[in-house]
Amino acid sequence: MSNTIRIAVVGSGYVGLVAAVCFAEMGHNVICVDNDQQKVDALRSGDCLIHEAHLPELLERYRNSRVRFTNDLGEATRGADAVFIAVGTPQGDSGVADLSYVEAVASEIARSLNSYTVIVEKSTVPVYTNEWIRRVMERNGVAKHLFDVVSNPEFLREGTAVRDFLHPDRIVVGTDSERAAAVLSKIYEPLTSGGYYEQPGAIDGFCTSSEPPPLLLTSTKSAEIIKHASNAFLALKISFINAVSNLCEAANADVEQVARGIGMDSRIGPRFLRPGIGYGGSCFPKDVAAFRCVAEELGVDFSLLAEVEKVNKDQKIRFLNKVRSALWTLRGKKLGVLGLSFKGGTDDIRESPAIELVRMLIAEGCSIRAFDPAAMTRAEHVLPAGSSLQYVSDEYAASNDVDALLILTDWSEFGRLDLQRLNRLMRYPIVVDGRNLYEPDVMLKNGITYFSVGRPTRHHMHELAATGTR
Ligand SMILES: NC(=O)c1ccc[n+]([C@@H]2O[C@H](COP(=O)([O-])OP(=O)(O)OC[C@H]3O[C@@H](n4cnc5c(N)ncnc54)[C@H](O)[C@@H]3O)[C@@H](O)[C@H]2O)c1
């Protein structure tokens, strides 16, 4: 087998497109397939459609050379050594993963397969999906020796997707076939050998030629479970710290200090211990729900996951009530909103707690001036501008003449605002921060009453009165 592998990636969304350009960056020849013709046309002309660091430059470097875009899955399959399925697996009824896109792709691959090909599940799928794909192949008359199904889950995070792909903590390859394992090992060899990191212009990150990422070979089912269990565990960590933050509020303690103290324990670690308004995005909510359903189907009591979901749902309501208690009543209030994407660094608004909160606030009779550095175009599709909602050009325009300013997404720039300017612009200098981006003292010094998550509220006027200063 030559070092260059012919790869087809099906789906050109956050995972598929990033995987396609990164495989090209690793030296492979890639065809990226999407059934959305508009996407294919845009990608062909160099518009990468999503907001991701390094993606525009890699797309520019490889488009129409090592990466081609098409809507013809049959043609892409026929020329490929490996076909990566990276289509959506959204939440279906009662939380079960909707695998209809994966099934449609598998059937189409089956109709075009004419030589040995590895079919790779890159989408996040429940355990046993590999067997269903195998059955679809066989039902369509594909001989057993012509294919293997491998699970190669993706752990990239939106916002740092390219770097995560090329500098992974680990590469998980789940397969019960040595032949397929060899193809996947060859595909990832530029990373696992460390060779990629010596390449001139390689994307920077924490992996190096002396410390390349490990490739973990597992059974197919184990790999499928690793992905769901990883996301469920991260969601659990977030819900855990949110529950602790509620306890801190009740005890008048500071959750940031508590989180620091917990996170310094090397068995626990500091990441994903950030209290806030709950997790969102296209992965955690649906993956926790799907994992819960898998457990139910297999007769396993995993009600811990239902608790994780409940804490997450309640966290948004608690924040809404925090805004209410800051303002006494909500009807008729004018609010500035900073952040609409589900987290900073991305334009993705799927299952964004910020979007949900804006909806709830509008339903309560508030009018909103919203700003997000990247997600406003997408937000307008689900929340059209109107008399209760205006999209504005920056943070200060969002603060203009408002009764309070809400921080709903952890964009780093929201943590570096000119607070004096903010104070002058707002009708009442009140900030309700769902992401704890500020030290309460800093807000207070700038004359702003500051509500955050899991920390004592700092009232500007009360504290001045207590210290006898103005
Ligand atoms: N977004 C993330 O951060 C992330 C991270 C890890 C894993 N995942 C998983 O990866 C999968 C894809 O997620 P995403 O965020 O990239 O989704 P996405 O919705 O951004 O992209 C999916 C793409 O697949 C295309 N598609 C659907 N059906 C098709 C078909 N029959 N033929 C060709 N193209 C088709 C769609 O047009 C779309 O462009 C999901 O299972 C998700 O859970 C996502």
C-alpha cells in the first residue's frame, strides 16, 4: 500500500470538512461528498461556510487538488480505499439517535462498492451501529470480503477543530479486522509516527515528533462506547460543577475557588469544571440522551445520565430567575445579550443555551439587543429580528440604554470589555454573567452591580453604603 491513501469523506459539516482538509494536510487524496449542492458549490469556490481557525487556509491550499468536492457518493466510493461517514446523527424520538442519514449513506455505498473498502464510522453512533451497517451491506449483496466496518470516533471541539484533529489526545480505532486496522494505521501514520509535526508549516499544537499521539486499537463496539462515554462523562462534569455552584450560592461561597480546589486534584483535573448556564451544542445533549437510551435498551440502569440532563435543564431556568431577581420583573425590560453560539470560538448555535434563554426572555416580555462575533447570521434563521429582538454590531451597541447586560457565551473578548464605557452606556449598570468572565471586585470598582454563577452577588450601591464611600 502506498503512503497516500484515497479517502472519501461523506458529509462536509464541522467534522467531515475538517477531517477532509486535515487528511489532505497529512498527505492523502480526499473526495468530500455532500448531498447539499449549495454546500458543494460554496466549498468548491473556497467558501468554508463554518467559522473555524485554520480551516480557510487549509481549504485554500488543497481545494481542487488534494481535496475535491462532489455530490456523487457512488463515484467517490468507487475510487476510495476508505470511506468515512461523517453525516449528522441527530436526536430522534425520546432521545434515541436518528441513524437514518447513516443508513442512507451505507445503502448508497453498498450500491457502488466494487473492490475492498474500509467503511469508517466517524459520526457519533450508538454501540451496535457497525453491525447494522454490515447488515445493510450484506442485504445489498456486497460480498463479506469486499468491506470491513471500523469505528473511528472523532473528539474534535468546535472552535479548535483543525488543531484538535491534527493534535489529538488519542486516535481510537475500533475494528475486529487486521486488514482494516492496517488501512487506518496507515492513514494516521503521519500523526502517530510524528512525521507530520516536522513538516514545514505544520499546524502548531501540543503533539510533537518526539511526543506523537497514540493510536488505541479496540474492538468495534468498545470504540463506539468510548465516544458516547467520553461525551457523557464531560457533560456529567459540567452538571456536577453546576450543582456545586447552586450549593455555593445557597452557602454564600465562591464556586470559582471551589472549582480551583477540586481541579488541583490530579485525579480530577481542572477542565470542564466551569460553572455556567449549562452545556449545549450539537453533541453533548444528543449524545447523553442517546447513551441513556442505549443503556435502557440493553436493560442497564444508568439513571445517573437522566440526572445529568435534569441539572443541565434546570441551570437555564435558574439563570432566567437570576435575571428576574436582578430586575424584579421582566416584562417590558430592555436587555443586552452578549453571545448566541453555544460556546465561544464557534458560530454553531445548535442546542445553544444562549438561544434558548433569548427565547425565554422574549416570551417573558423583554426586548433584546443581541451581539455575537460569529453566530448572528445563523441565529437570525431561528430567531428572526423583530420588535423584541435586534441584532447589533458590537458589545457596546448591545449595552446601549439597557436595563441589564447578560453574558451568555464565553467568547474571550467578552471578558475584556471597557467597563467604564459599559457603565456609561447602560441605563442601569447591572451585568448578569452566565459564564463568570469577570472577577466580581473588578465589576464593583467600575460601578457595576454584578450577578454571576455560584458566587456571592456584588451590589455596587450596597457595598458603597457599607464602606461609607461613593
Ligand atoms: N460537531 C462536532 O463538534 C462533533 C464532534 C465530534 C463528533 N461529531 C459527530 O459527527 C457527526 C457529524 O457532525 P457535524 O457537526 O459535522 O454535522 P453537520 O450537520 O455539520 O454536517 C453533516 C453533513 O452531512 C451532510 N449529509 C447528510 N446526509 C448526507 C448524505 N446522504 N450524503 C452526503 N452528505 C450528507 C449534510 O448536508 C451536512 O453537510 C455527528 O454524528 C456528530 O455527533 C460532531
